[in-house]
Amino acid sequence: MSYREENECEITDKCPFFIDELAERPGIAVMYKKKYCNGNYVECARYLVIKELGLENAPSDLYPNMLRRADEIIAERI
Ligand code: SF4
């Protein structure tokens, strides 16, 4: 069983953004991980889309701070 921080997003082990995109962008990785993945993940645009529509419906270029786009994606699908 893996240890999970109290505020850690429940899908860090599945989220392509966390696994791939942030690995390629170490400069912003620290900021995003601290603010969203290991913090306020319930306000992450990706998290909202994934919880509502599933992992496959979160575009790879949807960044955690793109809440308006997340709302648009969700509105289009439901
Ligand atoms: S980017 Fe968002 S959905 Fe992905 S692991 Fe971080 S908080 Fe969770």
C-alpha cells in the first residue's frame, strides 16, 4: 500500500499531466504540484473534468489552472 499525503490528489498515479507533462517541465512542476496535486486538488481543472467525465476526456493540454476550459468541456459533454 502506498503512502498518500492527506492533501494529495487521489489520481496522481494515473494523471498523465502529473506523470508526463510535469516531468518535462520541471520549472512549473513544483508550482503545480504544490498548489494542486499536493494541495487544493479539488480546484484543479483536470481533476474536475476527470471526476465528471473520466480520465480519457481530460485533454493533455488542459492545465490545472484552466477552470473556464474545464467548465466548457464538462458543459459540452453533459
Ligand atoms: S494535475 Fe490535477 S488531476 Fe492531475 S494529479 Fe495533479 S491535481 Fe490531480
